[in-house]
Amino acid sequence: MESIKFFVLNVDKDTLDKSLEFLVSKGFEADGEIDPEKALALFQLKNYDMAVFGGGISGKIRESLKKEFLSINKELEIIEHTSHPAEMYDELVDAFKD
């Protein structure tokens, strides 16, 4: 069975790196970006199942990217995190507790 593919966008590099590492440790495939302006190009490289938007991304850019991502994959599930970017990792860990 093919693993679920996550795309994570978080402006805090340490949080992004920890989040990607955690998702991979849970058996998922995960890629990400810290720069919202580069995110669309990277997202187009794979058929992702889930997209996680971290905090710190302006509303206008967030909405534009969500629209673009969904135009690429209408089945995409989007998880939005709107608190401080560094808090996203702890919330991911909580969401995927065994």
C-alpha cells in the first residue's frame, strides 16, 4: 500500500524540519517548504494527499495557495494551523499519537 503524502508549509525552518521528520517516522511521505512563494512549484512535483499550512502565512497568500493546490488535486485534504508557527509540531504529534 502506498503511503500518504504530506506537503507541509511552515515559515519556521526548525518546526518544518521536525514536522517532516516526525511524519516520516510515522510511515508517511513528507515534503515541505518555508517560503510560501516557492511552495506551489514544489507542490506540483507530486500528487499529495494532505497539505498542512502552518501559522505565519498571510491570509491572502494562504487563500491563493489553497486555491492553487486544490486546482491541482481536487481530492486534497488541507489542515490549517493558524497559531504561532512553532506550535505546529506539538499539534502534529498530538494528532498522530499511537
